[in-house]
Amino acid sequence: MWKVVTGLNEPNKVSNFRPADDKWDLEYLPMKASTAMECGAAISIEISGSTTTGYYTLAGVENASGKDFKGILAEPIAATDDDYATAGKLKGVRVPRSLYAKAFFTVTAGTFTAVDVGKTVQIASTSLGLDVDTAGKGARITEYISSTRGKCMFSLPATETA
């Protein structure tokens, strides 16, 4: 279930990432303190130095140093939230149940065409979409919808931390 954040008589926001099939579960995960995050942002475990902190934060551009994709944020975190500065606050995250779970994505950089299907690309530095012209280990494009939208899977090989 998504947290409703669209006001009355406002259009629905269909940007950022969002699940495209029923292979996702809602989990409540402990989030990093004092970091604003939009609904639909890619989320991963936070790495500090060479170890995990136990908190989740915005995903990096690719699965590197153990900072693997975990899921899609199901509710926004705003600086005006009462628990904004609280480390470990629980927030809803859509977590894939399968390596084959698909998600809608927004094109954040590059020219997206049908020939891009099958490419592996990086997650945008904002964690809100894909940079479709930048090769990387963030996601694999599985479907072309329009020049600004597509579907992807995050089933790329995960990295490990010592």
C-alpha cells in the first residue's frame, strides 16, 4: 500500500520508480537520519567505511561496495517530518520478492528508445530514475514505454562486503 500524498484535484505523480507487477512486498525498514527522500526513490543499505550502518538510504548509481538495491521507497521523508532527524525511523519500502520483479522507471538522463531494451545502466545520482545512456550495474532495462518511461529489473549480480 502506498501512502497517499497527492492532494485533492491534483494529478497523480507517475515519475520515479514504482512496482510494475505483483512481485513486491511492503516492508518497514530503519532509515538514515536527516535525509530527505522522495516517494519512489531507489533505496539501499548505507555503507560507512567498509561496513554497513544498519540503516537504509538513497541508492548509489550502481551496486558497489555492498550497497545493493533493496527496494523502492513507498512514502516520502521530508525535512518537516517529526522524525526526520531520527536514525532508525521505520518507513515503508517496496522490496522485490523475486529477481524478476519489474519496476516502472523515469528517464533522468539520456535519449531513451526501444533499442535500449536489454541494456544495463546506472541509477541516477538522485536515486529517482535511470541514466539510460550510462552503462552501469544499477538496473537492466526490460521494456520501452515512451521516451521518458520504461520498465526495468534490479536483478544484476549483487556485491558482497567483507
